[in-house]
Amino acid sequence: MKFTHALKMVAAVGTGAVVVLAGLPAQAGGGHGGAKPAIRTVTTKLSGPFGLDVVSPHVALVAESESGEITAVDLRSGRRTTLISKMPGVSGVAAANGKIFALIGGPNEEGAAPPSKYPPASVLVADRKGHHVRVLADLLKYELKHNPDRQKQFDKAGKPYDALSNPFSMVATRWGLLVADGGANDVLRVNPRTGKVSTFFVPPNPRTKECLKKGAQANPGTVGCDSVPTGIAVRGPHVYVSTLGAEQPGAAAIYKLDGRSGKVLRKWSGFTSLTGIAVSPHGTLFASEVLFGAPAGEGPPPPGFNPAKVGRLTSIDHGRIKHAAVTMPTGIEFAGGKLYSTSWSIAGFFGLKDAGRLVQVNPSAFK
């Protein structure tokens, strides 16, 4: 399943939503004296910010899907510097060993992808300045050859039943680059030196009541919903994966895995449409829910609909669940004792151009 498939309903909003945005208070702006803001806006005017990697106490890399850029953001001043451009559909970013790795999203259900000199569903690598970009790994090629989730891929006419590969997030680890491929329903490992791809983890299909209904699965012969891995994070020897669960109520989950083997150590279930995942040193989980509060169905939203109300962050601290009102978050990361998140990540689907933000979310935001 391609992540944006269920977001068709936002296209009907059109440019009229700009008026709503203009009337909003600056989300968590400020910070000049007084009490510490619950949510601090680090920078604005991002274009579809999906992937996030905080590479130092002062710099974060953001993958801007709509503009096709990897942008370095100064976490103190908010200053933005474009490092790599002309990568339409870039969804993830990670930096390691003096290199920048970028993740390109996959083709849609019909096999179409934005015009680009880079193949869809691929991992690119550049030097630390964003120069000398080249293809490191072709994830779609791996999916076609190995098909880790074992679902039927094509009908008799050779048309894909669903998006075959749509990688959504990536993280650099001691075990290699790990990629959450929502279209392929798996987590892949990519050798950062050779580009060799292997299967790390295949989440089981959720089998909630809704997922077992007739018509819930596009691929014939598959029981239950697609898992759709979307978020991935590392803390110590463990890897954490969040899933979208085909956007079905209660079908999303978080998995704690052994970093070497991919063995499941723990599972948190019952969530809806999770995207990014982050973990604090004390074990608190943070998950982004970009679709929370979005109107159901594919028609236009109801009168008075406010896109600022879509999305939230959820924290899970030893069984205690809290939420923070962050608009349309996707990529999140806990680094240097602070939680950062992209916001307004899918604003483009509401007709809002360059409305994306990077924010710092403080503990007081969770209630």
C-alpha cells in the first residue's frame, strides 16, 4: 500500500485552506523570555517535510518531498541550507560516516512516478556537502525479485495489485541502513558501502475486525490488512518500527526488535495510522499520527474544517499515554535530550504550498 493512497480526500480542499492557515497563531513560535513554549517552531517554509535526522546538537537534515530537496536546518537560528536538490518524492534522510543518504519514494499503484533522473524506490548517497549524488540501492528491483511479504504482485494483465515498493523512512545504524518500506510491507537493510539489500523484518498482517472484512485487502489471497511500515528508530541494541496498518482503526502497531536479528521482543498494538517513531534514553516512545482528526472518506471535508487540527504526537511512557497537538507530523527524533518533529508535512494535499515546519516539542506539550 502506498502511504498517500488514503490521502486523496485532502485534494478536494484546494487552495481555500490558505485562508485558514493565514489566521492561525504561529505554532509554538516565540521563545523570547517568559515561560518555555510547549512547542517551539525551529523553521518554516518547508515543502512536504517527511524525513528527519538530527545530526548534531545544532543541525538537522530534513527530506522535503514536494520540493525534492535535502535541507540542513540550524536548530538555533532556523536558517535553512539546501544540500541536495532535484529529487522529487524524497521521503527519508540519514547521515553517517561523512555521507548523506537519501530515500526516494516509490511509484504509485499504476507504476507511475514523478519525472526524475533517479529511479523510484531507491537509496541515494552523496558526500557530506551533498555533492556527487549516485544511486546506492534499487529497492524496487529487490522487491520484484524477492517479494519478502509473499503477496501476489501482478494480475494476469501484468498490472500491480498495489504499490510494490514505497519506502517512507530510513535510519543509519551500526547494522547498516534500515528502511521502512510501506509499499513492500517490510523493513530492509542496505549496506552503506556496497548497496547490498537484504530483508530485516516483515511485520505480520494485522487481523483486526476491520482488516478481516471483505475488500480490505487489494492483493488476492492475503488475509488481513497490509502492515505498511512507516517509522523506524534505534535506541541502544534495539530497533523500533511503527506501522500504518493500512489506516484501519486499531490496526497500527509498534515493534521493538533485536537490532542484529530482527527478532520481535515486544509489541504495542491498537493504534491507528502511525507514521514516525522515536525513543528517549529512558524508554519513552513517541509516535506521529499524521492523519489523526482527518475527515473520513474521499469527499470534500465538512464546512468549517480546519487543517490545523489534523495530526498529533503520542507518547507512551511505561503504559501512560499522552498526546501533543502537533499538526500533521511525520518524521520525529529524540536527540540531545530534545524531541524534534516535522509538522504540516502533508499540507500540500490541502493546497497549502511551503507550509511545512520543523518544531521542538517540549514535555509540557503532552497532556
